[in-house]
Amino acid sequence: MIKEAAEEYVAVLGKKIFSHDRLKTVGASEIGQCWRKTYWVKKEGAVSPDHEDSWGARLRGTMMENHFWVPLMKAKYGANLLYAGDGEQKTFEDKYLSATPDGILTKLKKDILKHLGIPDIGSKEIMVECKSIDPRVNLIEAKKENEFQTQVQMGLVRKLTKFKPNFAVISYTDASFWNEIKEYVIPFSQKIFDFAHIRATRILTADNAMELSPEGWIAGGKECEFCPYTKPCGVIRRSVPEKEAMANPQFVAEITDMVREVTQIKERIGKDTIELKAAEESIKDRLREKSVRRIPGLVTWSAVKGRESYDNKLVKQAALDAGVDIEQFSTVGEPTDRLQIFPIPGEKTAPLPARVSGSVNRKTKNG
């Protein structure tokens, strides 16, 4: 009853009218997301049939910004806060790139950010960006996509207005305890802003999604968990050619170079994995020696119970013995693909370092 009312209410809230066509530009909040996903957003791609829009975090941020962050910023900075709040926010557009900043602070003293390690901001204004954060997230630095977002904001403001902010401040307010606020300074980079222009152009001028790599999936799939285009993206990623052609010598040479690169990356990962585990074991050894399990803000070492699991083979046999038709419970997972890469004839891989027996014990001068 109430959930249904919430869904209907949010659907109405979502019909915010923008002064520009959002399908013609890539926004600052989108530029750091998977560009295949962003392409489909702009081209109105086919949404996965089982996708459910998770609007909770998005609405939380909007409510916090409109009813807490904007009022407190106006109370503190008054007319020196520009482009903030309903009716006052402004969208800046340049070719395929756009941004709607949360606000810009003007007429500031040069040492306004000295508490964050910036003695002189080099101008009289800074960009300010409001974010809410799940209290379970261990935030030690600004999120990369948020940094990218502020770079676009600063770049467009610098290019299209009289203001020349050299820094942006991203504030993260704990969604449970609103008194917990973290601030991070982002210095402007013309190089990153120029790259954002190139990226936006690539997205909006692509002829199809296959021209853009599945960045979310490549990065580990975390972004894919909330993406409405996982089904069509998966179809593209798994599309093995139905007919097989013979590879000519030039193409063989090209793939050989690519396989060599993959092999070198795997070798590097193998070496780094061994070194990482050895370093972690060293930390455990020192903590064990000192009977220390936790150093606040630095390390926590705790026991984790084993996960309960079932022997599927035995369960299946027990069901069959009991006369249960197990086929009624069978499901077929999503199809997948497999890429096998073989050693290049005549080339030897570099040997991995010898396995570490125990750990590298790094004792301090004090024992």
C-alpha cells in the first residue's frame, strides 16, 4: 500500500523539466559512468526486461540537497552562493558536454580552503558539490566519478562564465548521521576536462554500442548491478561469430601482439598477487606477536565464520531416493562465452618468484 504510493509519487517527482535536451549532451554526472551504458541512455536503448529502477539513493541525495544542503549554504554564504537550488541552478553546455553544478561560492578569501591544505585558491571562487553517502561505505577519498564530474563543472564554468575556479569541494554527508560530513578538494585539470570533451564526443557520435567497450563489466561488474542494459550488453559481449573464417597472416600477427600483451599482464598479476599476500601475512604476524587486532582507521583483523553450504550432489540424490521430481526445480542460467589463450609458440613466460614459505617478517627496531 505505502510502497505503491511511494512508487507513484517518485514517478511524478522524476518528471523534472530541463531547459535543455539531455539526450544531446553527456552530463557531468554521466561522463564517468560506463560509456556503453551512457550511449544507450542517450540513444534510448532497450532496457533489460527484469530491470527495476532503484531510485532510493538518488531521491535521498536530491532531498538532502534541496532541504538541507542548499538552505545551510545560503544561510552561511548568502548572495555569494550562485547557481544553487530550484529555480537558480544553471546548466552549462559546450558541444557534446554539459553540467548542472550544485553551486559556486564567490567573493571568497584566498585562504578559504586552508583547513583542507590549500593556502591560496588562486581566485575568488570555488565550485561546491553536494553528495550523500551510505554510512557503510568506508570513504577515504572522493569517488573517482565525482571527481570527474567536478572537473567538467569547473571546466565549463571557466570557459563559459567570468568565474575561474581552480578548485572544487565535494562534501559527503552521512545518510544516517547528518552531522558527519567529509570534504575533499579537487584541483582543476585542463587535461582531464579536454579528455571529457573527447569522451562525450565518442559516446554521442558512435554508430552503435559495439564501438564502445563495456567499461562497467571490465571494471568488475559493480556498476552492472544497477545498469538497466545488462541484457543487451551481455548479448554483445557473448556474440561469438556463427561462421568461422580463416585468419590471414596480417590478422594473425595482430592477434599475436594482443595475446602477448594479455600474457604479460597475467604474469604481472601473478607476481603482484604473491607479493600482496606475503605483505598481508607480514601484517598478521606482527599483529599476532603484539596481540593487537585493531588499530583505528588503519587496520582491523577479525575472525570470520565459515559460510553454511550444502552438498548439492547429496541433496540431489536424496531427493531422487525420496521420489521427488527434481526437474521442476531446474533453471538455466544466462549463456556465456569462453576465451582460451594459448602460449605463443617459441616464447617462454618469465618464471614467477619462488613461493613464500610463511611470511616476510618485517620487524621494527623496537621489536
